[in-house]
Amino acid sequence: MKRTTGFFVANFVGLALVFFSVSRTWADLDVGNYTLSGSAEVDGLPRTFQGGRSRFQLYRDVPESVVVPQLDLFIDSKKQDFYLDLNSLNVGRDDQNYRLRFGRYGLLDVEFEWDQIPHTFNIDNARTPYVMRGGTYTIPVRATVADISSNNQTLANPFNIWANSNAAPVNLDMLNKIAKVSVRYTPNPGWILTGKYWAQNTEGKRPIGFPFGSGSSSNIAEVVEPIDYQTHNIELGGEYAGKGWSLGLKYDGSMFHNSTSTLIFDNPAAAGPVCNDVATINYATGLGPCRGRVDLYPSNQAHTFTLTGTASLPLKTKFLGTVSYGWRRQDDSFLPFTINSAIVAPGLSRGSLDGDVRPTMVNLTLVNNLVDRLNLKAYYRLYDFDNRTKSVSTLGRTVRNDQDLASASDNQDWHATKPYRYSKNSAGMGVGYNFTRWLTGKFDFGWESTHRRLVATVEELHTTSLNANEYKIGPTFDIKPLSWMLLRAAYQRSWRFDPGYDSSTNPATTGAFEMFWLTKRNRDKVNLFADISPWETLGFHAGFDFISDDYPDTQFRLNKSRSYSPSVGVVYAPLDWLKFFADYNYDWSSWDQTYNATRTSQGKDKVNTLSLGSDVDIIKNLLAFRVQYGFSQGLSHISNKNSPNPGVEDPNWPDNSNTWHELLARLEYQLHKNVSLQLGYYFNKFRSKDYGVDVMKVWMVENADNAGIRRSVFIGDRFKEPYSAHTALLGLKVKF
């Protein structure tokens, strides 16, 4: 009670200070040759909360304190030549934003912006036994041989006790800080010169996991990824517009730097207190690699030049064209195959990647309106991913996950990597015709060809080229029989043809069942839309989207997928002071997949989304009320079938569900034409059932078939924990 009372006292004191501060400035709205206007809002947010905070604060900062959600100031010269505009949101919070814009009308525009975007992964239940110092993670108290060698799967498991006893809480979140400055200069009506620079710093922690060993002789170490990225972006451009033509040139540059490029971490299944590397994992003796090491995202840079142009041609034809060429470079040094001192790591043909990718893009469009009521359009597009990176090969066998494998075949995970390249050509045309005042039709035809160069199996040095062609055709009709009614219907049929391979014999695709994008596909798309407003006070809108994909060639195991999404909404304002609004959307999708001749799986996802509310001017220009409610529920189900042995070897996965409620009620009382008082209530509730994350713990009991997995440690971040939040709002808004 004392806390709540103190909160409201502090809140009212803050409101009073803002009120009197603004009161003193009202007399200064006209300052010499300039006019000042703006607004300020101060709110108090007392709150009660139950459950996990991670989902509630996923991309926002909602403190239980006095907050300043908005500050605006606009300065305009009476001569209408100079201006200054200052806006700020969520002042002093992690999700704050500030924007300053000034310049001279028609000549110069300068804008500065500071933006912060938080991302909360888990701040409630994540725990880890690692001590984190930069990019080196250590376990101060290692498990004993007796802890690790135990095969007991009860809660009294010694390894379980060790993991839980040594784990400490850790917050998993990330903060993006972005600073931008942009300039637009127009010295005369023909020229436009632009420049922009923005820097982004990303700091925080998120989960990442790595295995030691392979197969049944493996264990997992899930650790916290140290995030410290810096990105610098530059844009410079110029454009000149003549009579019937224009030409522009633009440069884009991006430089990325990762301050923590290497992560070293102890193996939790290597016994202590003193660990000695050995080549092979043995859980009975607690021996194996003492540490793991991984190379995180490498620093890199990209540069692109873009030329654009437009021209008015004879016969009422317009041309639009864009051509760009770029360089992407990355030369991060390679790490050795292993940090395990008991294994002599093989070498590589080169010490660094020397990555060199040069993408090219061409986009050409012609539009013709020579014939009355007939609209013609043709386009051609090219994207070429020219990867000039040299191949990298091993100088001997490889090492898998810091364990020296006994099998000679396993030691040959790969001999060489070859650069992945592809190019995509697409062309098409559209014909539109205005049949009558109320009917317009359009027919589109498109062709797309993708040429890919794929690496063969890891044992092979050769590559193979695959070409896939896809054709798209379909009409679109706009029907407008009345000024207040618009109906639109569109259909598209597309075919992706077999690129000419046989997955049973082609080494590039043998066993690569995840590459379903290589196979034949027949797609049907239907889009329906209606917008009906018979009166100014009443409006309806509705839509329906349907997509059907069939894969006649089942060698990649995906058979078909379906999805449809109907939606409907209404806005009704029977009186000047009363308005109602409501929207509903339903999303449904399914897929069928074949594992082999006897096993199949089917997945279904359903999402219901509802939003409704009302705006009421109880007393015009004095007392206003808004209430809004939102609801969303997602359901996911996967069923498996095993024809010879139904339901025994392939049980259904547990169903997943996510349910979200939100209620906002706000009352605004106009104390003065420039001062208003706001009272409100905000309710937010989330419930989830997700077997994949609900069971996460620092140590987990696993199937006895994989004995090594029981010597794994996890962060245990159940980031979808339910919550209920009740937040009150007491605020003062001032305009001047």
C-alpha cells in the first residue's frame, strides 16, 4: 500500500511540474519570426503482473513508473522558409525514439534519428553453469567421474544434481541502438542529391548450442551467445530529371563487425577438477575433449552501385530501368578443426575464405497506353549471384565435433567445398482493358528460369547444374457497379517443371530430401476482395486468399500443401459522436509429407484473430472514451501414420496452442482546449502449450538409446511462459 501511495504522489508531482512548465510557455507561442507548436504527455503506469515477463516485454519496455510516452515540438517561420520538427517517443526507456528534422522548404532537408529496439528472449528462468568472460566460457566446478558415469534417469541423478547446483540465473535479451542522419538537397527543380549514414550497435545474449562427439557418443552444451555487433551503412545518390526523362546514380555501402568472433566453452561432460584432453569420449571415465571452439559470424562488407532511368518514348510508351552491380567481401581466418590437444587437426588448402560475391540485378519495364482503354506492360528481370569465392579443400581427414572418429569413412566428412552460384531470369507481360465504366480486366503472363550450380555429395568433387522453369498465368477483374462498391477477383496458375534429375542416381540430390524446391510443383492461387460502403456511416470489407501446391514427384517426400485465409471487417458510425469497428481473420494451412512407403505425416495450423472496439465522444470536445479488445489463438497439430504398425512407432506429436487477449479502455477529459487528462486500463494475457519449450530445464532426462545426451546441459529458457498483466494509466497531455 505504501508503495502504491508513494507512486501516485510522485506521479501527481510530475504531472504538476509539467503542467506549470507548459503554462509558462503558452505566452511564447509566437517568438519573433517563428511560430511554435507541440504537445507533451506524461503518464503513470501502476501495474500488477503474474507469470513470465519475457513474452510481455518481447519488443517493448513497460516500466511501472512515471513515463513520458510522447514529446513533440514544431517551429515554423512565418515566412514559410525554415522549419524544425522534434519528435520523441518513450523518453528514457529501452524502446525510446528521437527524431529531429530541420531545413528550408524546397531546398534542404536534414534529419537525425536515434532509435532503440529491445528484444527479450528470456528474463525469467534461464540458467547456466558457465562463467562468461568475453568469448571464453568456463565451468568453475566440474562434474566428477561418478556424476557423469551414472546412468540413473531419476531426479537423484548425480549429473542432474551437479548441473542444477552450479547453474546461475542469466538474462537473455538484446538491445539494438540505431543512429541515423540523412540529407536531401534540391538546388533546382531538376536535381535531387541525397546522402544517408546510419550506425547500428547490437548488444546482448541469446541461446546457442553445440555438440561434442556424434551419434550415441555425444553430448550437448547449450551456452549463451555473446552479442556485440557494429554495422555501418552509407547511401549516396543523385538524380536529374529532364523533359520526359530522368537518370539517377546511387551507392550503397555496408560494413559489419563482430567484436566477439570466437567462442570457447568447456565441455560439461568432461570430468574435473583437472581435465585432460583425449581423442575419444568415454562417459564411464568422464574423458573426452575438455573444450569446444566455434567461429561466430565473421566481419564483412558489401558495396553496390545502382543506375536508374526513365524515359517517355513515342506511341505513348514509358520506359523504366534499373541496373545494379555489387561486391560482397569476407576474409575471416579459418579456425583449426578442433581445439582438442589430443588430436592433430588436419590443415586446409587456404588460411581464410577470401569470399568474393558479385551480384548483378537488371530490371526493365515498358508501359504502353496507345490504344484507348488498353494498357500494355512488359518486363524483364535478371538476378545473377556470381560467387567467385575459391574452393577450399582439406589436407587430410576431418574431425567431427572435437572427437577423433575411429571410422575411416566418418573421418572423411568432406573433401572440398565449392561456391554456390545461381542466376534467375524472369519475364512477363500484362494486358489490361477497360471493358465498361464498371468492369476492368487484366491478364498476366510470367516466366521464371533459375539456374543453380550445386555441390555433389561430400565425397565427390564434381558439381551439377540444375535448371528450373516456372510459368505463371492468370486474370484479374475489378468490378465497380456503383461508386460505393468495389469487387476484385484474381486467379493465378503456375507450373514449375522438372529440372531434369533423378534423385535415386544423381549424386547432387541423393538423400537431400530437404531440397523440395527442386521438384515439380503445380500451384493455384485465388484472391477475392470486396469493399462496400453504401453510406458514409457504414463500410464493409472482406477478403479471401487461397493457395494450393501439389508436388507430383514425391521423391522429395513433400506431397501437397494447402492454405486459405478469409477475413471480414466493418466500420459503423451511426452518430457523429459514436463509432464501432470490428475485424476477424482466419488462417488455415496444412501439409502432407511421406517418410517412406508406409509412413506419412500431416500437419495442420489454424489461427483465429479478432479485433473490435468503439470510439465515443460522450461530451463533444470535452469527454471521449475508447474501448478496444483483441484476441488471437493459434493451434498446431501433427499426425503420423504407420501402415504396418499404426500408432506404435510413430505417435502423434503433442498439439501446440498459443492464446492471447488484449483489452484497452481509455477515458480522455478535456480540461482546456490545450490540456487533457487521460485515465485508462490495459489488460494483456498470454497462454501457451508448446511441448518443444515447455519442458526445457538445465538438465533433462532423455531416451536411454542416447546415453550421452544425458550428460548435456541446457539453458532451460521456457520463453513462452504464460502471464497476466493489469496496467492502469493516469496521464496528462498538453498541446500548444
